[in-house]
Amino acid sequence: METLLDIAIIITSIALVATILLQSKQAGLGGIGGAEVATTFSTRRGLEKTLFRATIVLSLVFFSLAIYTVYVSG
């Protein structure tokens, strides 16, 4: 059972990282060095909205699995 939970956490974490990396819009290395980037705020549409919602769902699944794994192993 614990092995299955570990595999589920690994798969969920990889998917979560992928969705976060795919979301980064207009985020380059210039933002790290303090360079100003003109940002425009707009509503999310299409793929961006889907990735945003998928990130929320995957984060909830990840934290639920992590808490359940601690509960089962303890």
C-alpha cells in the first residue's frame, strides 16, 4: 500500500511541476536580476485557464496524498 502511495505522490509531483512550468508566462531570467518587466493583467482563457485549474487540482491531490501517507505510515 505504501509503495502505491509513493508512486502516486511521485507521479502527482511530476505533473504538478510540469503544469507550473508550462504556466510561466513572460517570466524570464530578467525578473531574477531585478529588471522591470511590464506586466499586463488579463483574464485567463483557453489553455492558460485549464493549466491554472489543473495546477490547483494537482496541488490539492498532492497535499492530500502527502497527509494520507503520513497517516498510513504512522
